[in-house]
Amino acid sequence: MNRSLTYFPQRMRVAMAFAGVKGIDLARDTGIPQSRISELLGGKKEPTVGNAIAIAQRLNVTLDWLFEDKEPLLECA
């Protein structure tokens, strides 16, 4: 399995929860179709570079954080 598919969906969900953003909000704010957001969250598709950048910017995280398991997950407390 591709490493981006290993960490990206989980980290995207954590960042969304931390930011209080739902899939539909992320789709609206980034211009990424809701169906693609669902596929990304489910690990069914890899994000394009453009989509990954838009998601990272909207969720206020780095690309490295989204794709790697080197930094701790955000604390949503």
C-alpha cells in the first residue's frame, strides 16, 4: 500500500475534527467535489498535489504532517 494512503485518510480526519470542519465544508472551501473528499477519507483515492495543498491549507496543517507519521497527531481537546 502506498504510504500516502496509509497515513493521509487518518490524518485528514483528525485535522478536520480539530478544525471543526465537515466533509461538505471542506469540499465547499477547497473546490474539491464532495465525492472526492469521501474517497480520500476512505482511502480509496490518492490526493492530487493540488488537492493535498488545498486540504492542508484549509485545515492549517503541513503537507508533511498529512502524509507522514513522524509528528504526533493533533490534540483535539
